[in-house]
Amino acid sequence: MYNIKDIISIAKKAGKAILEVRGTDFDVDYKADSSPLTKADLASNKIIIDSLKEMTPDIPILSEETKEIAYDKRKNWKLFWLIDPLDGTKEFVKKEGEFTVNIALIKNNIPILGIVYVPIKDIFYYGTEEGSFKKENDQLTRLEPRTYEGKLRVVASKSHFNEETKEYIENLGKEYELVNVGSSVKLCLVAEGKADIYPRLGPTMEWDTAAAHAVVKFAGKRVINYETDEELTYNKENLLNPWFIVK
């Protein structure tokens, strides 16, 4: 069927295609919601979808770039791939490093496998029911909850730090320091213990979080709905995530 090494290989291939585009003078188009779209998004998307279809032909795929699949068609999916072929396109366009390839497997609306690949640094984060890991320089580290004494380390988005988030952090009543990064790496920093909490009180889509959600979940942390304290779920009729907290 599939194993984690196969998915890692697909993500790496997609990341290589992204870096090849990054090295050129590429054009930037804009989608209906004004978000940027490049050749890199499309090349990565094609590689991932073609590879997953070949490997698991019976498992449907939902991607940011193919999201027009009707809810009536996908609402009964028990198992499906959810991918974001290039998360952090804004950072990519600015030639910054914090963009990722995200591949998640969703079962009964919850992630059971997720890979987040940072091509520019050749770093993988991945989570399965066997645990969560970080692979860097051929070194594999298991991600586990760690105790940390000091200021509360709060992950904040470089481009989405709003008044609601600021108020939430200040209401925690603790001394804190901000850790600013882009893309789905934000969730992974909590999973690996480099940050304590990531409040996202603003819009994100399901493909933005699914892969990193698995990394967080299998590292022993949680991704919870801001209002209900329940775990984030996927394949909703509206693919917009609610506000959430990672901790």
C-alpha cells in the first residue's frame, strides 16, 4: 500500500522541483482569492498527485490546487490524501526559506500521517502512529514533549500577527517571547519543543495544517479548536479551519 519512506521520497522530489523553479526568474500569477501561484506550486502538485495515484490508486486526493471537488463527492471519504504542494508561496516569491511541502493522510476526518518538508534546508518533520520525528543531516530525532523553564515561547506568524492574537498572548499572564516563522513550520516548532504554544486566531485552510497536525499529534501535543477545545477535524463542507491553538 504505502510506507513513510515512499511518502518522504515523493516530498523530496516535489521539493527538488520547487527549488529548480526558485533558481529561475519565474512569473507569479494570482488566484481568485489574490493568493500567489507559481510554476513551483504546479510542478510540485503534479509530482505529488501523480506519485500518490500510482502508489495508492484507490485513495482519493484533495489538494489546494484541485480543491474544486464537490462536497457531495468527498463527504463520504473515510480515507484520503490532503496535500499542500507549496505552503508559504508568499515566502517563496520573496525568495525566503520558510516554505514547505505538506502531505497528510486523513482517516475518519483526523490526520493519521503527515510529512512537512522544508526544501531549502532539506529538513523533514513527519508523524505517524509510531511517533513523530525530525530528519536533518541524516540525523533522525524522535519528537517528544519536553519540560522547559523560562519565558513562554509563543509562535507567531510573520504575516498574520493580529490584535486578537496579541490579546490572547497577553491574557496568558506569563512573560513571553515571540518566535516568528512562516508556513507549517510553526506547528512543527511546538512539536519539537522549540516553542510552547502557537495560537492561530485567523484564517487558514485544511491543507495548511493537516500534515503538521499529524506531527504535533504524534509528538504528544494537540491542535485544538479555539472555541471548543476539541481536536481540529478535516474534510468539512467548508475547508476553512476554525481558529485554533497548538500546545
